Amino acid sequence: MPRNIEIKARIESVDSMTRAVASAADHGPETIHQDDTFFQCPNGRLKLRAFADGPGELIFYQRPDQPGPKESSYVIVPVPVPDVLRDALSRAYGIVGRIRKVRTLYRIGRTRVHLDEVDELGSFLELEVVLEDTESVHDGEVIASDLCQRFGIPKSDLVDRAYVDLLP
């Protein structure tokens, strides 16, 4: 399975972080409206992501809930009609929660930088450092930690779980 190293942190606002991220970025910004539905899944997390323009993705991932950099292994399957699949998976597995967000995507090297405005939860920065098959977790952790330092993210603002787990 593909792997990346992830870090998520609360930020004051997307606007407050945009300048620092944009000045470091190789690509972006790209604004993406996402509607994520999480389903019961005993072996990791299973979510259906619908995009505002119609298609979506079914994403299965395994990642520990811990603050700081963490390895995530994932599989992404394109879904042409997410509403139909959402209905089927809801009936089969049950919904855990739903997250709607506006994501501003930048790329810095091989790192995807997300500035997320999440309904009901607020503003977040998320880093995903894509790992090559031969790379160690440590290699990605160094890149992620360096970017956190560069953007002035204190360890006290790191989030140890998925957005769906933060819902009231």
C-alpha cells in the first residue's frame, strides 16, 4: 500500500497561514470542496470522499492516533457516483460521521500541504509527506517536522486523530 507521513495541527485561521505556505509552495493554491463520510471499519478507517464537481474516492487507511508525525498506509479507489456508494455503504456498515470542508491544497516538493476550513471544527493545517517504497518513516518525519517548524506550528497545536473523531 502507498504510505505517507501525516501531521495535523489546529491553526488560528486559514488566512493566517496562507502567506507562509504560499511562499514556500511549488504548486497551488487549489481549492477543493470535500464531503467525507466515515463508515464503521474494524481494521482502520473507511471514508467516501465526494467532490463538489461530482466524482469521488473511496479511501481506506490505517494510521495510529498519536500527536506528531505518523505513518499512514492507504488505498484510494475512484468513485464515479459517490451518492449511490454512500447509500450502499451506509446500509452495509453504518455511518460514523460526516465531515465537510474546504481544502486549499499546496505542494512543497512531495509534501501535500492542506489548509482546511472544517465545518463545526475550525481551521487546520495538514501535511502529507509521500514516501517512496524504499524510504523509512524517519525520512518523512524529518521533512514533516521541518515544515512544522518553518510554519511556526507548536507541538501543543498538534492533533492526534481524524476530523471525524473531533466532532461533538
